[in-house]
Amino acid sequence: MVEEQSRPLATPITDQKPIRPTKTRCCTTRFLVCSLTTIILLIITIIILVLTVFKVKDPIMTLNKISLNLKTNKANGQVLQLGSNISMIADVSVENPNQATFRFSNTTSSIYYKGIMVGEAHGPSGQARPRHTMRMNVTVDIITERIIMAPNLSSDIGSGLFSMDTYTRVPGRVKLLLIIKKNVVVEMNCTVNFNITSQEIQDQSCKIEAR
């Protein structure tokens, strides 16, 4: 009788299921979803900014004014002599419409008369601040020997208008957000009628290309 009472009782059978860590798993899932959503929204925002506000735009170049010290002989309208020093100063502006600085290297300016290149100059490097316009003066020394040999020079000078073609090239780079870089080369070709008496541009036609 005593032996029967000392026997261990059997483990009671219960219908309860083991507790699962559902709360922790739910929190982890929510965190991952929120993180993924935030990353997607951030990527979309960056793409929109790159395509709108931070889109790299081409700089704009303008020929504002020309000063030409073309000395002539009143008797025959010819340039005084072959050794004369003739130079042209071009006032050029570069407009930067971007949100970042446009940095450019050495510029090149050429003068053509009757299809003949009569002068060329190279300007220093520089930069145009964001959404600002930078102006610079480019001095081109004219090769007297070439311009004197050009046909119809006397009649052009006698009329008081000096017609020429100008070419300016400005290579540079725009960098946005340290990751968006674009190399830009701005080229401007102009046909100019210059009034010798008033030292002003009578009329001009310019074509600007950026690539």
C-alpha cells in the first residue's frame, strides 16, 4: 500500500499550445517594411531632384561688345602699314544657369575676315558661379599681313562698316552633389558688322552650341 502511494504522479496532459514569439516577429517585419519604404522614397526624391532642380543645363555665351583699334589712312582708306598693331577686344559673358559652379579651362577666340583667319587668342581658365553671369575681355591681335591681302578691304573700311566672323570656344565642367559630372564645351559663332566710327556693333548674328 505504501509502495503504491510513493509512485510519482503522471504528467498531466494539457491542450495548451506553446507560446510563439509573434510580437517580436511582427515588430521586425514592420521595421523592415518602413526601412524599405524610406529607401524607395529617398531614391525617388533624388531622381526627381536630378531631373529637375539639379539637372545640368548648358551655359549660355553672349558677345556683348567689340573694340577694334583699326587705324586707317584718310587719303585712301587703307591700313597705315604692314607693321601696324591692330587688336580687337571682345566683351564676352558666360551665363551659368546651374546650381553648381561652371569651371572652364583655357578659352579660344578666333577672328575671320573674308574666310581667312586673321587673329587668334587664348584666354585663361576661370569659373562662373551658380546662377550667375561672368564677363570677360578677350584681346585678339590681328595679323596685319593677312588682313591687308584680303579682297575688298578698302571698300569695307571706306563704308565705315567692318564685317567679320568670330569664333569662341569655352570648354568646362559642371559638378553636382559630388557625383553628377558633365563636361560641357560651349561654342559661339558670330557674324558681326562693326561700325568703325562709333566703335559699336552695328548688327550681329550669333549661333551658340553646347555639347
